Amino acid sequence: MISSILGGVGLFLLGMILMTEGLKSAAGELLRTILSRFTGGPVKAVASGAAITAVVQSSSATTLATIGFVSAGLLTFPQAVGVILGANIGTTSTGWLVAMIGLKVNVSAVALPLIGAGALARLLGSRRIGNAGLAIAGFGLIFVGIDTLQLGMQELAGRIDPSRLPSGSVAARLLLVAAGAAMTVVMQSSSAAMATTLAALHSGTITLEQGGALVIGQNVGTTVTAALAAIGASIPARRTALAHILFNLLTGVIAFALLPLMLAGIEMLNGGERGSGTLAAFHTAFNLLGVAVILPAIQPFSRMIMRIIPERDQSLTRHLDVTVANVPAVAIEAAARTVADVALLVFRTRRARLADSVDGPDDELERAEAALIEVRRFLAAVKSSPASPVEHRRHISTLHAIDHLDRILEELRLPGIASLGSFPEAFEEIGQGFDLAIGWLASGVHDDAPVEEWRRLAERMATTRLDRRKEILEQTAIGMLDPVRAERMLDALRWFDRIAYHTWRAMHHLDAAAGAAVTETSEVYAERGVSEPTA
């Protein structure tokens, strides 16, 4: 009996893990697309959170994605709260899955073929098909777990009289709520706890009222996991965890106060049915009620949380959060935003140096260099697949942008600013180009015009380097130029060429990391018959 219950819970959890991982990988850019496009207002944010959670069957995945987008500055915190509210609704879909299909499915006729087909797809198919196969196998395994759980609960039902369990009084319900919370904490999954409760109700081990109290506790129990995960986490993660905790506690209080009334109403609407479907409907109903209470006050609710946990970190790497490294689309977004901030700092520092004709090291450049090292460490834990081409291209473009910024930093460490004055027109063009790049990055608007202007500037600098190099060498040969001064002028020309090239490429790839198309460098230079500068 006990072994069947434990084994059923274990198989259910394993199936959920496989299905969630497979769906997240197969979905690819889905999380980023939905969160970035459909979270404009509170209602849209709630709908997005519910939809994503229902698709990937994991409120944790939705929460991690949301934290990453808040960290990257692509979602406001009130929007993130809306997504979290929606995730609480979306996660109730697991109860419906268990009640409507899991407790009624013929395991040998349906679940086992799904596991077989999914495993074959995982072993023999392409990466995307393999991920889908993993999700299908996990889906089948969930039902095997539920079937095993049912067998254990049927045995338990013969030994336990539901009338002996706590019920009726407020104290008895509180005891069951505490038991439900403990189930979630022990199992580390509210879905597994919900499945166990539904199986117990289906087998007659518990009554509907007892099941309702347990479900309230399981919903509240997820706050313990959120609180533990928030310890030592980033500011967005802690704020998100607090929003989740406060919402679930409020929802639990409302559901507990209205438990008999809500169950009676759902039972009446359900034609007097008191089974697992009614309990699943109750789970969804009290979460919807909690959203209805919080949603009109989402702005003051968000401001209260932001006052409780104020933002103190203004470092360049504040967008990076290791908790989202396993959600590539979100991690890449955070890294790209960080690299854009580093680029803005580098360009501003470079512009100031041009204006003041200052050489040598700089504290701001050291900050930029340290931030790029941190981004590389962060991205070392991020893996993107060519099977998700948009996500993969954005990953590669982010790495390209880091490399070009490194090259710019190398150029800025070189002395010789004074010799750049030998070419006042180029000096002025580069300065105006940096003003354009700074405005582009500071506005956060990634249009193509500034990038295209830098492409033309880079080409002009490449042409100038070749043309003026020939003139300088000829003048040196006939004694019109001192060889030492000639070498300094050639160094300046090479500097203009390299700084223009790497600035253009950094901007180009930052634009690409935001979703723009990528053009190969060699094609652009070949059009003009100009060679690319060496590093």
C-alpha cells in the first residue's frame, strides 16, 4: 500500500519533470515571444501567465522566465505580478488533467503506447522531435503514476474511515490545511500533492470537504518553496517570490472562509457531482477569485512590494540572474541587455576621451571589462540549440557583440590620442558617430538607421586608411615626412579603422540580439572592394 502510493507519486513527478523539460525545449522561443508581446496590461499579463503555465505545465518555468524578463528590464514589476497571478491559474490545469483524464484513462491502452512512442521519438528523431518525444513520454508516465497511486489509495481506503479524519469544525479544517501544505513541502510539487488528493477522493479515502481543505493547504504550501528559493536571490527574484507568497496567502484565506459555500455552489453547477471534477473546479475557482481581488489593485500591490524590497543594485550586471540560466531565451535576453549597458558605458567613455584628448586606463573601462567577464561566465551555463534558430542566432550575436566590445576596450587602452588630431575630419566623424551610438543605446530603440550609419562610417574609414597610407608612405620616401611622425599617423589611421569597424559590428550584433537579421561582414566589405581591418 505505502509502496504503491510512494511509487505512484514518484512516477507522477518523473512524468511531470520529463513533460515539462520536453515542452520547454520544444517550445523554444515561446516563453520569450508570449512574455515580450502579450504582457502590455494587467489582464494581458495574467492571460499570458496562465497560457504559458498551462502549455509547459510548470509554474516554476513561468516564474523563472518572468524573473529573467524583469531582471532584463523587458517587463515592469506590475506586469510580472500579473504573470505570476496567471501562473497560479495555469497551474490548476494539472488538476483538470488528472480529474478528467488521468483517473479515467486505461493505462495499458493509452499511457503505455504514449511512453513507447515518446521514447522512440527521443532516441531516433531530430532534436526538436526528440524534445517533443520526451514530453509525450512524460505525459504517458503521469498516467502510469496516477494509476499506481489509485491502487495504493484503494488499499488505504479499506483501512481508513473518512469520518475519523478531521472535518466540520474550523480547527479540523485548519489541521487539514496544514497537512496539505506539508504534502507540498515534502513532495516539492503542488501538482503531485493535488494528484494524490484527487486519487484519494476518487477512491473514497477522503470526502470532498476534506479534499477542499487539503487543496487550500497545498496551494499555500507552494509559498514555502518560494520563500526558500528567494533566500540570497536577486532583487527581482525576491520581489516575485514575495508577490507569489502574499497572493497565495490571501487566496488561501478567502478560500478557507468560503470553503463550504464554494463547494456547494460548484456541486450544484456540476449537477450534484461530488467527485474529482468538482475538486479540480474548486481549485481553479478560488485562484480565479484571488486574481479578481488583486487585479484591480495590482499597481498599489506592486508598489507595496517594491517598497518592502527596494532596488539597491545599480551595477552593470544587475540584469544577470543565475536562476534563469536554464531558460535559454530568457538568459540570452538578460545577457544581451547587460552587453548593451556595457556598450553604452564604453561609448560614453570613448566620447569623453575624444573630447578631452585623454590617454591611458580608466576606472569606467575597468568596470566595463569586469562586466564582460561576468557576462561570459553567465553565458557559460546557457546552451542554445540550432533547432531553435531565432534563439540560437540571438545567442551567437550576443557573443559576437561581447567580442567586438573587447576589441574596442583593447583599442582604448592604447596611448596616442594626440596623434589622432592629424586627421581632423576623421576625428570629428568618429566623435559624431559615438554621439549617435550613445543616443541609440540610451533610448533603447533598436532601429536600423544608426547601425547603417556606422556601417557607412566604417567603410569610409577603411577607404581612408588605404588611400592615406599610400600618400603618407610616398611623402616619407621623398623626405616630406619624418619617419617617426609617419608611423604615428599610420597608427592613427589604423586606430580609426579598427575602432569604427568594431563599433559598427558591436552595434550590428546588439541589434541582431534584439531580433534583427544578421548580414555577414565579408559581404558588406566585398561590395566596396575594401579589406576588413585586422584585430
